Amino acid sequence: MFEVLVIDNHPLIREYVSTLLGKEGYTVLCAEDGLAALDVLKTSNPKVIFVDLIMPNIDGQTFCRIVRRMPQHKDCFLVVLSATAAESTTPVGVCKANAYIAKGPFKKMGEHILDVVELAAQSNFTAVETEIRGLEDIHAREITKELLLLKHHFEVVLASMSEGILEINREGRIVYANGAALEITKMAEERLLSLRFLELFQEGARDSVASYLRELSGSDAGPSSTGIEIQLEDKELELRLYPIRDDGEKSIVLLMDITERKRFEDQLRSSQRLESIGTLAAGVAHDFNNLLTVIRGNVDIMTMDLQQTHPHYERLQEILRQVQSAKRLTGQLLGYARKGRFEVRLLDLNQLIRETVETFGRTRKEISIHMQLDPKLEVLEGDAGQIEQLVLNLLLNAGDAMPGQGTLDILTRNVSHEEISGNVFTPKEGAYIVIAVHDTGIGMDAETRERIFEPFFTTKQMGRGTGLGLASVYGAVKGHGGYIDVDSQIGKGTTFRIYLPVKRQGSAEVSAELQQDEIDSPEPLNRGTILLVDDEQAVLKVAAEILRKLRFNVLAADSGREALRLYRGNREDVVLVILDIVMPGMGGSEVFHQLRQLDPELRVLLCSGYSIQGEADRLMGIGASGFIQKPFSLRSLEHSINEVLQPQDN
Amino acid sequence: MDIATLARELGLDEEDVRRLVHTFLDSTEQDLVRLGRAFSEKDAVQLRATAHHINGAAGNLEFNEIAEAALAIEEKVRAGIIEDLAAPIKLIRSRLEMIRSQLSREEKDHGRSDIP
């Protein structure tokens, strides 16, 4: 005689079946629901299991499904013993039971029970019946059918929810899990059900969840107004507890997968931080450019007055070289802040990469470089200088990550916005070019990865890096309307992927700054009057002196209002206005508009410690004659003035 | 209720049947407490579920009056009538009392007959 397990939440059924079969010599075990039955199965191996369908905790259908997946119990003889068997709309085979008995008066039900146990003993547990025994003794009732349909309806609703739902009994064990909960926890139903809820979490997180549960169970409140955020494997979850009102010993736990939301929040925070650093960097660069303008202007003037043999001549040249270096730094800062110079043209990106790689490769011969450049790569519309600098900075960064030998892979290909939309950013619609640079270097930890695009952040030794390389990469990518992402693993390497849109709008072209010795033209003795407008007294002073050296008369105004006043009084003489854009009070833009109202043909050379992008770009579009970025040399100012004062074609 | 007949029909001893009837009485009385609470809280879902529970167990032992009264509760609640349940609840309670006293008498008789 073998063991029989009877699972029913009604004590009368448990007692009747165990008495009936006990008299036949079977050992009968009892469980009041599916959860208790799973506990019984941990220590017993019944050959026949009678199971009710409608039970609290784990119901009969779920229990049957779980048993069929348990290696040691999957072949047991399962008998569904249910009052709802007659009314159920669920097909008999769904439970994968061997036999079905409809509950009814004991005298008939008992016969069916004895029959199926005998069948189980004879059939070596392989018999599967498709008919329900005992239906002749009961009548299908609409009322039960309706209850079952309602239950089925709720099951469908719960199954289709994207939030994970767990039901926890008073011992803290999981007795129900919907499909989303199985997906979120990445656990099979047979493992998840009956598990202690806290065992889902790792030690640190477990303490937080336990404390959250304690806090809520201590209060008399209804559903929790706030959840907690918790880590489960690789997922970020928000967890909320809802005590069941009519059965205070149970709770519903709502699991919401907020991994994506958190990732976007982090991305947004990071991008906001980079934006504010960019604003700060641009402001610093602007002020430095004003200072450099004064230094450079004064040195230019002094140099003009000195013979090359003068003992201070070489020192002044050294100051100029240092000013140039400082200008490159402020240029990088402006590049990061996307306020740098922008000269847009069509670029063969593959060719640009080949040339840059060749230059880089000559300096790092121990690195093995592989290129997979898409021959059908779209033409890129962008600033060649910035893109070249971008590629070079990525190569230098990769090279620095591989102090000894290593492998560097560079790839280009065309992608659509759909292909890259799974990333942390949401790309605008359209075609993109991706440049991927992968190194086999030391990799980065999460903290470093978080900060690599911040200006002046560097992991290199003092003096080895300015911390502006990747910052300017970031600025250049953003300036081109592109996106950037980074994958890195400590000890395995890093991959940067740059996505640049194939078409770019709203770009402008500005004149290049020429070198000091490129211009030299004979000048007339008096070249007219220039109205010079700048709020910085030192800039005003040195620029005025330079202009006088260039044989212009100068009217200097340190504010917008003063500029308008001077122009109104001298409009016949003024051939050109050199106008600073960023000024307190009346800004350059307002001055420009008022001057143009007084004389629509007036030539205005814009000037700024920022750059052409933004306001200057806009003013160029409505008639400003040129732009010069601070700090400027005497020669570059002269060149710009000459260009602006050239006779116009019409 | 005839314990001897019931025992014969079920193929059990009379003592087994008495135990089953006790179990029925105890669980149904607990169900009546739940029913009363659900009634005062106007909790239709709990009313239907508990009545369904009583109906099933009474049907097993063929206590048909109790089963029908429980079914009447289910049907009333289903029709949205939850104010008018006093009569069937009262009927169930009175039938339980009848069965309990009858069982008690039987046990006394049975106990006396066992005395040598």
C-alpha cells in the first residue's frame, strides 16, 4: 500500500478521504492548501494526490502545474477532486491530472475515490482520463460557473499586468505570483511559490525590505503610500506593500521594474551636470579670452615698436607663444561647451580617420590597430577640425589605456535611429554614422565612467593630461547633434561609440584666423574712423591702440548706450563698428539692431570671448559683416577689418 | 439524521460518521461567524464564498435543507440582495443545532449501550 496525499481547504473532505482510504490500508497525508502540500512533498513521496481546485494560498491548478515540473513527483497519479469540476470552463486536460472527480454526496464520491486509487495501483500511473467522474450526481450550476468566470477574469487581468504581483501569507511565504513577477525575479513558478519573500533578495537589500515590511506591518495604515527602491539581481525595483483589508494576515506586494527609468534619470542627471559644467567652462573661457586679448594686444604693440635685436624681443615672443597655448585651452573649453568655432563642410569620415590613425600609429607602434571602415559610409556634414580632434582624442585615450601592447579596433558604419534607440539616449529620427573605438586596455570602473566627460577630470598623472580631451569629444559630438555612449569593463577594455547625424542643420561658416605672417599689405595714411564697443576697459584700451597702429581713428565706447550716442554724433565718419556681443545693460545684439536702424548699410564686425555659435551666428544671418573671436592678434584683427571693409559686389 | 444508515451507505463505522458530522458542525459554525461578519460589513464576495463553502459540505453529507439555505444566500447575493439574508442564516443555525442535539443524544445512547 502506498502513500496518498489529500489537499483540500475543507476539513470535512480531508477527514472523509483519509478515513475512507485509511480503512483500505493506505497511508493518508493531508494538507489544507497548495502551500502546505508543497511542504509535505519535501519529505514524502505520495503516489496518489487528491487535490481541490479552489483553495487559498496556492490553488489546485497551480499546484498541479508545479508538481508536474518537480523531478521527484512529476509522475505521481494526480486526481482533481473539485466541486467546480462540473462548472469549470477550463478544459479538463489543463491541469495535466490523471483523473477528475466532481465533489458531491459522499456515498457516490467515495466509490469514485476508491476506483481511481485502484486504477492508479493497476495502471502504473500512466492512465489519463478525460471524463469527469461523478457528474451524473450533480448539476452544473450557473452560480458556480459565474464565480469561476470571475476568478478567470481576474487571473487574465493579473497575467496581463506589466507590474509583478506577489501574494505573501502570514509567514512571509509567496503563495501567488503573476507572469510579470516570474519575469522580474527570473525564477520559475515552482521555485518562487512557497519561497520566503525575503529570500528573494541579497543580504543588504534583504535588510532594507525587512525593515520596510516591519514599518508597514507596525502601522495601521492601508496600502503603503510610498514604496522602496531595491536591487534584485541586475534590476532596480520599486516595491510596494498592500495589506489585504479583509484578511489582515496576507499582503500583496507590487514589484515595478524601474531599471530603465533609473537609467534615464541617471543619464538626465549626468547630462544636466555636464551642461552646467559647460556653462561654467564657457564663462571662464570667455573671461580668460578677454584677459588674453589685453595681454596679446599689448605684446603686439610692444613688438611693433621693438627691433628683433632688442633684449626683450624674444621674451615678448615667448609671451605670445604662451598666449597661443592658453588660447588653445580656452578653445577646448569652448568646444566642450559647444561654443567653439564651427566650420561646416562635407567630410569623407573614413579618409579623415585613416589619416588620423596613420599619425597616431606612428607614435604607438606597439599597438595593433584594426580598421573596419564601411566603404559605403554616408558623407558627413561637419567641422573637419573638430571631428579630427574628436577621433584623435579617442585614439589617444585608447592608447593611454594600453600602456604596453594592445589592440585598437576602429569601426564605421551607417545606422538608423531605430538601431540605436535602445541606448540610454533617445535619438532624433534619421540616418546616423557610428564611429566605434574599442581598446583592450585597463577599462574603467563605474565612478570613472560617470565623470570622464567632465572638463579637467583625468585619471592620468599630473602633467600627463589636461582632462579636456574627452570633454572636447563630448562637446564636439553634442555640437554636431550626435550622441555618445561608453561600455567599459575593468581589465577588459573600453568601447566608445559616437553617433553623428548624417544631415545637420543650422550650421554657419566663419572665416579662419590667419597666422601672423600671412598678411602684410600697404596701408593708406588715414583709413577712417572705427567705433570700438566693449565693456572691458582694458580690452577697449589695447584694441584702440592697435587700431590706431593700423592707422584708424578710434571712437571708444564702454557701453551700448555710449556707442549709440557716439555713432549719432559721428555717423558720417564711422566706416566700421567693432562690437562686443556680451555686455551688461544694453547687449551687443540690441546695439546692432539700433545701429542698423540708423544706417542699414553700416558695417559691423562682431567680437566675443565666446564664439560664432549662438547670438553671433544669428546676427551674421541678419547682416553683420564679420566675426572675430577673442583673443585676437593685431594681424588677425587687421585681416578681419580688411575683409569687412572690402568694397561690396553690389 | 440516521448515523447507522449513513455509516452503512458510506462504508464507514458509525464512530467515523459521528466524527465527520462533528467536523461538519464545527466548520460550518465557523462559517456562520464569517457569514455574520460579511453580512454586517456588506461584503458580497465573502458572503458568496462562505455560503458556497457551507453548501458544498452540507451536500457531501446530504444535509439538504442546509445546502438549500446556503444556496439561497448565494443566489440572493448574486442578485444584489444582501439585506434579506436573516431567514436562511437563521435556518442554517437552527438545523445545525438540531443535528448537534441529535448527535449528542445518539452519543449518549451509544455510550450507555457500550456500558457492560
